[in-house]
Amino acid sequence: MAIYSSNKNRLQAGILLPDKTVQNLIDFSIVIPAYNEEGRIVCTLKETAEVFENFNSSYEIIAVDDGSTDKTRENVEAFISSGASYCRKVRIESYSPNMGKGNALKHGASIARGKYILFLDADLDLHPSIAKELYEIIKTKDADVVIGSKMHRKSVLHYPFLRKLTSYCYYIIIKILFRLSIKDTQTGIKLFKREVLGKCLPKVIVKRYAFDLELLVAVNKKGYSIVEAPVRVDLKRQFGRVGIKDAIRVFFDTMGVFLRLNFKKYYD
Ligand code: UDP
Ligand code: MG
């Protein structure tokens, strides 16, 4: 049974808190989906908090434990009660069973109070300091969304050839099927203006890895601008966790988005 800390239906639908019910909107919400990240999550939270402490902005970090079966939740709770001054800006949401990265991001965004909402993977393959560059781009280019992109010519990628190849193949499929102006939908750091997620998240059906694609398709369809930013990727896990079963699921989910976009006109 799923355990949610507040309104389950709203959380599942990805409906953001209405601005008027949020007492004071803060500057940034950082949503971190975490599935079996007991070894990395505390380090990610610390590094993220340190980055945002230097921003001179108000922020909150929402870690979403997506049905982990290890000590992810316990480790975050221990960190929160460890007494460092920034710990009170960290929250943990937890539910069970595991439902997918997209579900975790939707859940976290639904309780976010930030004017800007950052999605950040929990494994530190992408350092949270990249957020600063994303924010500069969102400001200077007056973009609605800025996404980290492994396909950006200035990106520095330290990960195995096989992963580069699978990323590239997916990029080609997306290019053929969707003709988006962006090249890479899947990199785990993205910055959104609150309004964009408010409008687009409720449209997103996919709960697992093709969530990113579906969200960006919805964003694009609603006419919001998306800009790609360079990233540095340092793979921390020796072996990727996205297996053949996940890949097949991504394929079918991607086809689902294609059908909804072109035949059902679902994102119009
Ligand atoms: N994740 C999640 N639920 C899942 C699978 C992954 O919340 O069912 C989180 C995971 O902890 C990480 C992010 O989603 O923070 C990306 O997952 P992963 O690193 O496994 O994917 P990859 O980087 O290989 O695309
Ligand atoms: Mg990862």
C-alpha cells in the first residue's frame, strides 16, 4: 500500500500546490528522486545544500524515496536530524512500493514551494553546481525550462562507450519520432519555472524513465521554450541499473507518448 504524507490524489496527478495556498513562495525547490541510493543520498544532499547556501536564495530540498528497499530513507532521516544548519531545509517523502523515477519527481513537485523547481538525480553523476549555470541560462535567455544535455557540444562525458551508444540511439529515435528542438531529453538535471510544471505535469502519464520525454513533449506542445545546457557527467555507479526490461519499457512508453501526441492530440 502506498504511504503518502498528504493528499494522495493530488500527488499522484502531479498537481502543484496552488500559488495562493503556498504562504510564501521560496526561490528554489530541488526535487531528488531516490531509489536504493543509501550509499550516495547523504552526500548528494550535503553537496546540494552547500551549492544552494552559496546562492543567497531561499530553497528547500525534497528527497523522494521511491519505495527503496535499502536504508535510503533512514539515512536521509539521520541526516535531517544531524543538526547542520541547512538540514531543516531538507525534507523526505517516502512511499512504497517502487513506482519509478517519474512518479517520484511528480510526487516531489506536487509539494514544492519554489518559484523555480530543479529535478536532480540522486547519484551525483551530475554535480548540483550545474544548477547555477542552468539558472544563469534561464535568466539570460529568458527560457521557461533549461535542461542538462549530454548532446551539448561543450558537455564533458566520463562514462562508458556502451552507455554513450544507447544514449545516442535513443536520441536518434526521439529525433525521428518527435522532431523536438532539443537533442537530449534524459539527463538528470532540469530547471523549470513553476508555472511550466503547474501546466504540464498533470498531463504526464509515464511513471518511469520515459517520464522526462513525455514532460518535455508536453512543455514543447504548450509553447514554452526549452534551452539545453552543457553538463559534466562522472559516472559513479560501476554498472548502470537501467537493464533490458527497463529499455523495453522505455520503448513502449515512448511509443505511447508518440501515439498520444499525434493521434489523440492529448497534449494540445
Ligand atoms: N530512480 C527512482 N526510481 C526508480 C529508478 C530510479 O527514483 O525506480 C532515481 C534514482 O535513484 C536516480 C534517478 O532516478 O536518482 C535516475 O536513476 P538511475 O541513476 O538509475 O538512471 P540513469 O542515470 O542510469 O538514467
Ligand atoms: Mg544515474
